[in-house]
Amino acid sequence: MRHRSSLFIAAACAVFIAPLAFAAGGGGGGSSAPPSQSAYDPTVDYQKGADAFASGKYDDAAKAFKKVVSAVPKNPQANYLLGASYMAQGDFSRAMKPLEAAVRYDEKMVDARRDLGITQAKLGKAEKATEQAAALKAMQEGCAGTCPDAAKLADAVAKVEAAITAGPQAQNAVEPEVRLASAETLDATYVAAVGLINEHRYEAAIAKLDAALWAAGPHPDVLTYLGFANRKLKRYDAAESYYREALAISPAHRGALEYYGELKLERGDVAGAKAHLAKLEAICGFGCHEVDELKRWIAAGRSSAS
């Protein structure tokens, strides 16, 4: 897509004046009419869960995160926090499934692998727990003691191995180690991420957007920009996953529809891009920036990012 610095910043500022407002068309150029009153906004329950989690009210947290996971089953953050809420209550059987989902949808989430390994050990599944320890050690080797998670990885390996040694007789609850960022910091984090995107610093932007995702929950604007940044790094599968998640939450999200259409062109799927264009035209018609931009991409036969 074309470089749109001023548009990116304007969108970021407009979308997050109210940090957890549900914006149907942000994350790429302007907003559209808000969703109907019947539309479910998972960020509301996510924030309820986060507040309860931070206050040590883990039963309330689990109830809230369960609603989020029901609506957005592939969101690794909500799955992890649901599992961690059960662990904090000593309910390891119920913690297993959401922790497995968290690892499935984000295999590099250290907290999820650590807690899944601990849970498996406490349930007498030593072989499975050993697999998590091995995965953490592989991440540790790749890190070589120099990455930001070096200390966290070493601690995670030690805790999983200790849980394996202790075995299933150690059934005490596990206090969560994750400390969620305050939602009040979301505006600044989001705008900083968009600024990094405009500077083509995509890895740094992804780190910021990931922090925003933990604070806000599965917000379609954050997911859309995560898709865009990953796409610029040629991580097309990851980008598609983020776009799909954004559109599952907000099917009329103009930014996600446009960017996903551009991704389809980059992967040679002209028919898919045209289908996205048709959806955009049905949503906003004449004078819609996203329509104009995707039309330009299709007309030019774009097959690589510019």
C-alpha cells in the first residue's frame, strides 16, 4: 500500500480517544458507522476480566475471559488469562484447554508454555510437561541469553522442571505471574506503534502492538495493524491470521478489509481481493479511501508490497 503517514496518525488518535471504544472502521483510514447495539464487543468483557484478574478476583476473571474466548476462540491472550485464572484457583483440569489453545495460537508465548507445563505436571502428565520444558529450552537456545525474554525463559524452564519433579501430589494453586498493563496507557502505546510503522520499524511496532493487545484485548484496530506490520515483514500467514481475527470481531472493518485484500493480491489471489473490494463498496461506496486504494492495487496488478 502507499505510505500514509498522516492518515495513520490521524486514525490512531481518532480511534483511541476512548481507549477501549469499539471502532468498526479504524486501523487504516477513517471510521465507519458504529456497529449495531447487538454487536458483541469482546474488549468490554476482556477489560472486566483484566480488572478482576489484577484484583485477585480470579473466579470473576475466569467468567469474563470465558465470554471473550467463546466469541474469539483463537485469541491467545484471552485463552492464556482464562487458563491462568483457573490455575490461581487450583483448578488445573479446567486450566488445561485454554492454556493449550494459547500455545496453539501463539507458540512463542513464554507464560503460556510455562503454565501449561506446570499444569500438565500437576495433572500427572509428566511426558507432556517435559515437551513444554523442551520447547522452552529450544527458545532459550535461540535466544542465546541476549533476547529480552532471556531471564524469563530461564525462570520458566526452572519452574516447569520443578513442577515435574514435584509431581501430581503438589496441587496448590499457582499465583499468576503476568501483570497486565493499565488500559490508561493504551492510547500512547497505540500511537507509538503507528509511529514506528511509519518509520518502517515493524518489529518494534509489533512489540508495541502486542502490548496494546494485552491491555485492550482483541481490539480489531490493534489486530489490523499487527496484520499490516507482519505483512510488511513477509509473514503472510501471521498477517492473515490477524486480519481474520479482526474481521471475525468486526466484519465491516474497512481497514482490515482493505489490507487483507492487498495481502490477497500479494499472494496472487485476485478474485479474493475483488471480493474484498465488493464488500468495501457495499459498506461505504463512493468517496471511501479504502475502496479507492484497493482499486488502485487491483488495477495495477500489484503482487508485492511497496
